[in-house]
Amino acid sequence: MTTSDILLTNLDENGILRLTLNDVARRNALSQAMLAALGAAFADAGADPLVRIVVLAANGPAFCAGHDLKEMTAGRRHADGGKVYFAHVMAMCAGVMQGIVNCPKPVIAEVTGVATAAGCQLVASCDLAIAADTAQFSTPGVHIGLFCSTPMVALSRNVADKHAMEMLLTGDMTSAVRAAEIGLVNRVVVPEALQEATMEMARKIASKSSMTLATGKRAYYAQREMTLPDAYDYASGVMVDNMLAQDAKEGIGAFIEKRPPQWQDA
């Protein structure tokens, strides 16, 4: 398959870019080809002024089954048993997950079916997630002697420690409803309403100033890793810079004058 086969792209008139995982035969596994396609797509989306928000969806019964274990097993044939190969694949995967977080455009996961291991990591790395009530999530590495250490990074930044550890230590499937309860997804809808619910949220966010969204997303992830005093110092500086921006001036003026704002995205 070519990149265009395994990752479909569509940009609508509202600036909503839909990226659809389309390697159905491999349950949308994060093969090297899929990781490369996703990495390039998020980098392109971040740089494209026409893109205001990204929706990450999937075709087929699985959202994403994680790493391609057949491909990974084949990597053991190298003289070093696969050490260099495994390190390369993990670096690619970590790059994609960080690329989602670092993308200045908000990213919504639209989840159908199962999202397991690095597929669960993919959902957790997105800024928002809406799931069908038939979706399921798990970090099942313990079943095959391979702890889900990299999925753990994203998972532990979404849900409380005991919920994360339960998923990681048992490897059990988590229902969509339970995923919403613990904070892995924002909301759960019936499958027939999933795309419209996701697009409704996407349209709402896309109507905001892209400068403001990029500022807020960057600040959110930066301050999360800081001490409380450092976070307030940093956020205060962000607010000062934001107040000096054209869209903040326009937005405040529009609010006072009771009119719709005209964003310049600057």
C-alpha cells in the first residue's frame, strides 16, 4: 500500500482536516509506513494555515491495534536480535505522539472499535477524544510479556494513577463508558452519531482564532510539567503576550460591542 492508501486525508471548507487510518487488513496497526505517514501528516497540518483543527478517525472494526507485531517480530532477524530496529521503531512512535501534542492545531480522536496498546496511546495523545459506545481500550502488553511502557506515558497523563496502573497491570479491556469516567475520552455516543458529534465539536473549535488555540495548546502542555509557581509565572507571561495580539484586541472589542469577532489569526 502507498501512504495515500493507508492514511486518507480530507480538508473541508471549515478548515477541518480528517485523517483516516485505512490499513483495515492490519487493523490500522502502527507499522513503520503508518508511523511515517502520520508523522508527515501532523507536521504538514501544523504548518498549513488552511488547517484549523485535525480529526483522527479510522476505517474498519479497529481504531488502531498498536504496533504491527508481525513486522516487529521480523525485526529480530537482524544480527543484534533487533535492538537497533526496535529502538528506531520506538523513536518513530514517540515522535508521532509528541508531534500530535506539539502540533499547534487541536486534535480530536474519533474512536470506533478497539484501541489497544500503542493505539490506546494514540487516543491518549490527542487533545480530545469522542468514542462510540462500542469502542474499547486496553494496554494489553502484560499478556505477551511486554509491558506497555510507551503507551504508559500518554495514558498516565490522561487518567489518575490507580486507573492507569489498573489498565497497565491487568491488560483488561476498558469500555468506552468507563474510559469516559476515568478521563481517557471526553464523551461517548452511539456509533451512528459518532462522526457528527466529532464534527460538531470540530466546527465549534475551528470557529475560534487559530492563534489563540495554538497559544493555549502550547501553554497547556508546557505548564503541566512545571511547579505551581513556575506554571503561574509562565502562564502570566503567555497572557501578557496574548493580550497584545491582534485577535485578543479584536475579540475583546467584539465582546464589548456585542458583535461577532473577525479573526485575523494573529
